[in-house]
Amino acid sequence: MTQGVPAGETGNATSSFILTLSCADRPGIVHAVSGALVAAACNITESQQYGSPDTGTFFMRVAITTESSRAAVIAHLVPVAEAFGMTWNLHTEGTPARTLIMASKSAHCLNDLLFQQRAGMLPIEVPVIVSNHTDLADLAAFYGVPFHHIPVTADSKAAAEEQLLKLVEEHSIELVVLARYMQVLSDNLCSQLIGRAINIHHSFLPSFKGARPYHQAHARGVKLIGATAHYVTPALDEGPIIEQEVLRVDHARTAPQLVAMGADVESRTLAQAVKWHAEHRVLLDGTRTVVFN
């Protein structure tokens, strides 16, 4: 259901909202939602919908502008949501998603996210970076983001995850991004972060597991490399996929060249997935995602 209405909303100025919803697919949903928004004096500026033939679920994302308050819009939507059994939310458009980024030693994904955020190309706010190593502390300092070193060993894993969850709560984190964080999260932590944690990895999986995957791929003469960004679930590297990208390569590419190309495609793919999530364009459909891009 929707979050509480912030105090002090007067409804005097023009506001922009994003409505996202899902429910069992049946006739009349679009008509009912549109009617409620019109009754709330909203102008629909963008509308996308999809009915999943596999799960029988209807998904919708609507962008609106209005001089009505958020409370007034919600009041008109509540009866419709109850009638159709909707899971829904009304987001204030343009509000940056408070994001905690986790990384280990590789800097490419972290640097790209921080650069795009600073340049205004990524609608996120990063109050904290967490790492199990200290290699990226200088990069965090360059961007002025507090850096927390939380070492992880077999004996300290549970305590480390408790520290992480404490930071998530303290900083009101909405999204956790694993930007080449080279630790497997526990099933318990994954379950607590369902739908709000995104991971990136090379797209060779399940082949070429472990260390130096691009070198392994080079040795086997691969012709495609790429990256996959997906939501984190207890099933390792098998969460709902948000975005993927592939590049064609040939025999002339060296292993170091594949590593460099892989880093670039990983950064792009992760940033795109984070952007779509922060813009409320990704809805979960079981083990799949619906991405309104």
C-alpha cells in the first residue's frame, strides 16, 4: 500500500507523481484508474501498462501532474485500489532514491555510479559506501561520500551483515547496490532486501565461475561478452533480471582487452538498472521483471 502522507502538504503548487500498481488482470482497470485521477484533477503525462499472460497480473505506471495534494490524489485512488485488490504506490517524481553502494576492490562500477549521480544523470542520493576492503576509500573521499569498512570473514559474516542493516536503517536507505561487491550475502539478508537490492555480474554465468572469468572466457574463445543486472535473491545470481547488455568479440581480442570491455559494459548495465529502479520503472512479476522504459 502507499506510504503515509507527508505533513505540511497544501496542494497549492503543481506537483508531479508516479503511480505504480499491479493486480489480477481483468477488464476496467485502466478506465477506473484514469477516472480516479481525473476526479483528483490530475493531468496524465505518461501511461504504460502490461498484462502478463504467464501470471495473469496487470501492471501499470502512470506519470501525472496536479495542483491537488498527494493526500487528495490518494483519497481518490484508495477505493479503486481496494476494488481491484491492487498493490500500489504513489511516488513523488524526481525524489532521489537514497542508495547505499557496496563494493570490494574494483572501482569501475562505483566510480560510474558516483560520477553519474554528481552529474545529475542518475536520480539517486548516496549517503554511504560500504566495502569489505579499504581500496576504494580514496575514491569515496574524492566524491565526498562517507566510507564504511566492514571486513567479512567466515566468523564475522553475521556481525558484518548486522552492521550493514544498521546503516540501512540509520540512513533510511531505499536501494542497496552491489557494485562488484565480492561477497555472497546470506539468505536472511537477501530476503530482507527483496526488491530493493541490485547486483551486477558478467553474463558468462553459470560458466566461468570464480576468479578471472574474462581470462577463462578468453581461453575458451568466447564470441560474446556482457553483463547482467538483477535483483538480489537467496538464489545466488538468479534474481529477476532488470537489464542485460552484450558485446561481440573475436579471436584478436586479448584477455586484458576483454577485462577492459567487460568493466565498461558492467558499469553501463548497472547504471541503467539503477536509473530505471530509481525512476519507478521496474515492477516485479514473480521471477521476472516488467520494465517500463
